[in-house]
Amino acid sequence: MDFNDTEAEAKFRTEAADWLKNNVPGSDELATLNPMQQAKHWQKKKADAGWACIRWPKEYGGRGANAIEQVIWNQEESKIDAPSVGVFSIGQGMAAPTMMTWATEDQKVRYLPKLASGEEIWCQLFSEPAGGSDLAALRTKAEKDGDDWIVNGQKIWTSGAQYSDFGILVLRTDPTVPKHQGLSYFFLDMKSPGIEIKPIKQMSGASGFNEVYFTNVRISDAQRLGEVGQGWQVALTTLMNERASIGGGGGNAGFKTAMKLAQEVMIDDKPAIEDKLVRAKLANWYVQEAGLKYTGYRSLTALSKGEIPGPENSIGKLVGAPKSQDLASFAIDLKEQAGIVWEEGEDEMDSLFQDTYMSIPGLRIAGGTDEIMANIIAERVLGLPQEPRMDKGIPFTDVPTSSKP
């Protein structure tokens, strides 16, 4: 790719930068709002001006921009001090692409504009306690009852369920066929009777993940995406976009912050940056981040051609999350005993590395574990043979479990 802006791209960049500069909320504008309200305020402000989810078609709340314009917008928005809008990432990055591919036109018109504006928040109900890393092993069941489905079971590790308005979910509708063939895909109102949400306390102090219990929850068949039994194919649409959405993320602790720390911390009365082992680690993280950056540009090339994200996006998560965890651990060690102190009023950089170190293990599980990412790359990118599967081709009811031989 040619990374220089074309004349049209440069014009778009200037327009985006000018709008951001003139419209970013000031402290007075946000003073009375909590973080969630700030996020919704900023997202709605962008949406009203045509700057939210700009690659989406205009009729769904977007701008009809191309992939490169989306990148330019992201670059310019990252330069300003604006409220975090991460609470919308699952809905906009995973649920919306699935809805665009599989929903009816009426459903797209109803749900996508409010998803783009941040008026409604969505979560993703996939993982289950008994399934582990195998999504197709899920056991939450849906049984047909007239024009509805009755849902019973449990989901886990559901990010943002406690504040979401809607959710996308995969359910087992036929246990008598092989596991991938007995799934169906739905969306539902998270305030539906019979849903119980229990936040999970994380070691970082946050409670972003949740357990979600379903007891005789009714979902209309009109809220099914794809045909009955086609849930795995629909879920793949979500998962491919999830890989692209999560990418190489890992908090704000990256090479630049590690470099800054190495310049400030002293080892043997000299800046740590002068130590050859420190420099070697910094060089390794720089190479990893550069590799992720240019691998991301490959995805942009595909997007600019109208292609959907592919399995190669798993590389970003497989490399990025462990890299951030390794970097945060090293930074804490570099500060010695001061590195484990995290109190209000302490150095912001200290809390940055500590928060990353404690939250990254969750990211190494969310959206597929490291091992699942490695398998995806091996099988779908490198073309290596699949791992042996004892459950292949047999009905789900006959799959061995710990409770039966």
C-alpha cells in the first residue's frame, strides 16, 4: 500500500480534524456526567453530525465512507482528548456487522442507527461454563413454542451485560445432530423477563464481565438471524469481525510508554535505557508493534476491496495481548518495590502498567484463547491439518462429557 494520503484523503483528513477540534467536549460540558453518560454524549454528538460509524451506509446511521477514510478518522480522533467510547465496541464492531449481513431490512433500519448513535448498547452472549474454548459445545437450549423460543441455560464472561440494552446469542436448538449443525442465532432485549445478570469481580478491581442466566426466557422467532441450524455460519460472521475489532489491543501500555519509563528509571545510577537488556526488550516490543501495524494494513487493503476480515486477524490478538502483558510485567519489575504500589494520587504511569498487567489475562481469553488463535492461524492461514476431534460427525447428545463415558 501507498501510506501517503491522496488529494481526496488529505482533504477528508483536514475536514475530520477541523470538526474534532471544534467539537470535542470540554470539561465544563462533561462536568455533571458520569463516564457512561460522557460516552453517550460524545457518540450522539458525532452521530448527529454524521461522524459516527462512518463506514456504515447513511440509512443505517453512518456516512457511507470507505475503509481508508475510517482509518483516517480513527487516527484523527485518537489525537484528541475525548471521552472513551469503548462501551459501544461490541455492538458496533461485532453485532452490527452480523446484523448487516443477516437481519431483515426493517431490523437494520430499527436497530443500526441507534447502535451507531450510542443510544442503545449491545453485548455478545457466546461463552458458556461447560464449553470452555469450544463455542460449538454450548448447552444453553432454545425450544420452539409457537412463534417463540423458550431459552434456558447460562452464559459467562459476557462483557457489558449489566448495562446493555440488547444482546446477540447462539443457542442449541437441536441436540440430536453434530454440534455445529444444531445451533441457531438470535438477538434479544436484555430486559426480557427471566434474565439474571451477575457481575464477576476481576483482580483488577473492575467488574466488566458477567454471568447471565436464562430461565424460560421468550424470544420471538422473528429475532432469529439465519435459518434454524445455521447459527454456526452466522456466528462466524461475528467472530471474524471480533478478531478485527479486538486486534492487537492490550490497554494503553505499549512501546512508547515503556520507552518513556526506561528513560526515567535509573539502574546503577544510569537511565535504564542504557542497559543492554532493557534495550533488547524495547527493540523486541517495537518490532512486534510494527509487525502488528503492518499486518493491520493488510486487513485494510482487504476492506478497501470490499472483502470481509479473514482469519489472519487472529495474529493481532495472539501477538498483541501477550506482548502487552510481558511489557507491563517488565515495567513493574523495573520500578522494583514501587512497581507494586497502586494508590490514589500515585504516578499515573504506575497505575497504567499495573492495570494492564491485571486486566490482560482476561483479553487473552476473551474472543478466543491464545491456543484457539494459534489453531486458527495454523489451519486457516497456513493450511496445516486440523487437530483430531473425537466428536466429529456424531450427535451432540452422544458427545462424551465428564459425567458420562
